[in-house]
Amino acid sequence: MVLLVDIKGNIEITEEILKKNFSQLTKNEKNPINFVSHFGTYDYGKNSVVETLIKNEKSWKENFETFSKIEKEIWAFETQTNDICLSFNGFDYSLDHFKRLKLLFNLSNSFFFHLNLNDIETFDSEWAHIIQFFFVLGIEERTRDNSMKTDMHFVVHDNYLGKKDFEIQKEIMEKIQNIWALSLEYLGQKKNPISFEIEESFSFFFHSISYKDLEKEKFSEDTEDLKQKIVNLNDNLEKFSERKFSNSPKELKEKIEKFWKESETLLFLPLLNREDTEIKGLINLYQTDILFNQLWQISNEVIKNWTTLVNRGKLVDNFGSIVSDFLSGLVLQFEKSLPEDFANDPRAIRKIQELSDMVRQQIISLFTRQILNLQTQALDKFKDLLLSIISDTKKDFEFEKKLVMEKINSWFEEKAEKIIVPEMQLTYQGARKELQNVLIEFAEKFKESPVVKLNSMQKVEKKTSSSGLKQSGIVIGFGLTTAVRPSGFGNFQLVTSYSHGPHVFNFSLVNDRDVAEQEGQGKIKPIRIQPSLNFDIDL
């Protein structure tokens, strides 16, 4: 069994999943793949019949609890009649519900509606909207391809009243004829209803299934009879055109994804009585769903452009004020576009809040990434400024370090101030504190580095050598500076200096090469030797 469409409307099938679960797709023959769809809630008897058709009983048992009760999911499994069976639970008027119905219509040659005697009495409230939806799709389809025809099977479970089969068929067909007339009426503005007869687009079949728990033998006979009828119908598969699928896993996957994308566009919602107050509410809810999707797509496009900038390490100019205006404008547009008599409905308010929450989640993500970009840029600037202090022997490191820290903090605050969103509690105070701690820690490590220590020694030496009486003349001295930096993290350090007259020898040993390379200083040589020739001229 394969979960074709999950409760959130995601399709994640792969060629490997299709090959693993459907033996028809691993054969070399070019036999067409036939889809059939079964409808009904989990307690209508549908699953009892489907269980007799399925090929892989182990997979059925493993997934039964999920498959049988969760609505809005479409499951696919291989049957003993070599079909791919699609099973769908639930009845409602939501946009998601009709998207799934459109996918099933585009895939399936046959539909099996599982109902009991009570369902015939409540047919208009539970089944009519599905059938009318298929009728309108079928008429639309037939205008494009005269060869297209769909089979509808009505499987009546547990005839506890002992009604004659022809009586049940008559009741159902009367209701179907009424639904057909309403479908033609709906399309009357675009089509000529006289040119369409129900028999041209649909064939109807009726089956009776005994109650499994009370009449097990009769139930087995009935399901075997149903299987044989399905096999006979499959022999006529050549009469279908578009709904004949290749047994190539790649082509089948692409076809399913194509149909699912097409199902995003719904031209209508089947409503049998437009004057009814309850139906009017459903129309409003449907229009609200469409509005929700339109505004969500617009929001995604805007956020996509912002994301592109942030991924490049840049900031969105005046992000805070733009986001504030965008959020308020989005909610205002939603409220203005709602039907007037639906604006204060709790369902509409929930939809507005749902859209706002979804957009806010993406904005939070963008804000966080921009703050991280700022922190990274601030640290890089801090490193560059510290190096500039070391290169100037006249500057005091400790004093200049404090000034640099203040400068970096001011820069960070100035940039961060433009991206905060106060109404969403998106501020930079916490990030500033994190940055402050990182700068302090880095400055302390930098202070203990061999570069800084060597620089300090040279300042002391220069100061010492400059004191005393000056004598005219020239002194030539040879200097040799050696630095050894083996692999390690700075836990061993040795700095020494030896001078003899004008000649100076400096040596440092620090095992911090790994730290330096990780901080972005590039590939560090383990040994560096720098000779020098010094001339000291006193006048």
C-alpha cells in the first residue's frame, strides 16, 4: 500500500516506491495500467470489500488503522484484478476535498460508491455533491474527447430490509437523474444541455454485498462475483484514451504529479440548492479558501525575493517597516475581499489568522538569518580592526580594543535597528549580547596570541634601548626571528629572546596552528625564519 496524497496535500511518491508496491510496473509488457477509485467512510463496508481485492495482505494489516479512518488521505494498492485501487474516506465541502476528487477523476476509469440503505435516504446530503462534481467534469471532458466514458458502480451493503435489487436501482437512478439535470443547469451558461445525454458520458452498475459478520459465505460469494465483473470490465479498457497509463514507473509518476498540479484549479463547487442558508455559507467558505490560496501565493513570491537577498548575505532594506506594512496590508486585503455577510464569521477569522501565522513563521526565519549575517559581519570587522592596531606600534592595544568594541557595537545596532519588527517581538537585544560575549572572548584569545606578545616585546625593547646617553657613530647588528607553530590549540607556548650587543635572536613556539587555520587565517606554515640587518646611527 502506498500513501499517494497525505492529509496535508503532499505527494512524495518515487519510482522506487511504485516499483516496490506494484508488480505491474516491473513487467516488460506494455499492458496499460487501470485505476479504480473506492469511496465511503470507514464504517460503510467499503474496507471489507477492498480487503478481499487487495494483493498484499501484510501491507493491508500494517496500514489498516491509518488507512481506514483518516480523512483526506488517498491510498493506492494493487488488487487481485490487476488494477491499482485508490481509496478515499470522508465527505465535506472543503477546497482540499474537491482537489482530491479531481485527481481521482483524472486517474480512474471506474468509481465504486459504497453505501447502505440509509445512505439512499440521505443521498442528497452525502453523495450528491461528489457525483455532481464528477458529472460536470465528465461533461467538460467529453467536449474535448468524445470517446471518454466513465463507469460508476454503486455497491449497496447489508440489504437488511430485503428490498429487491431493481427497487434499489430505481431509487438511486432517480436521484442520479436529478443530479444530472442540476449539473446541466450549472453548465447551461457555457454548454448546450440538449447535446448531452447521461449515457454518453457515464455507465452505471449496481452490486449488492451481504453483511460480512452475519453472512460470511454469502459475503464471499458476492465479493467473488464483484471481482469477476471488474475483470470483465477491464477487458474493455481499450475504449478509453487519456485514462490509459503506461506501466513505466517514471511516466506514471510524472502523470500523477501532473494531474495533482492540475487539480489546484477548480472551476466550480457543486451546490444543489443555492438559495439555502447553509449552502450559502458553504459558498462563502469556498470563496474564502480561494482567497486564502491567492494571498498565500502572493506572500510566497514576496518572501522568495527577500530570501534570495538574505541567502547572499545581504539585508533587506528597511525590513522592519516593510514587514509591518506588508502584514497589515495582507490582513486588510483579506478582510476587504471577504463576502460582506461572512466577514465576521468565526471560520473566516480563523482563515485570516491561519494565513497571518504562516507568513509570520517565514518572516521570523528571515529575521533570524539576517541577524546571524550581521553577527558574522561584525566579527569579521572586529578581527580586521584588531590586526590594524597590532600593525601600528604606537597604539596601546588595551585602550584601542575598547574603542574598537564600541565602534562595532554601534555599527551592529545601527544595522539591526532597521530590521526589527516590534509588533512581532523581533528585537536585537539578545543578539547584541551574544555578539558582545563573542567579541570579548575573541579579544582575549587574540591578546594571548604570539603576534601580540612579540609586538609587546619589541615595544619594550625599543623603549629600553632608547634610554641612556646617545653617542655618535654607527652600529651594525644582525637579527634573526624564528617562529615555530606546530599543530594544536594553543595549550603550549614559549617565547624567548637573546641579544648580544647589537645582535638579537627572537624565538617563539606556540602549538596553535589548528586554531589559526580555523579562524580563517589560511594555511599556516609550521616554521618561519626572518633574518634582518639593523643599522643604528647616532649623530
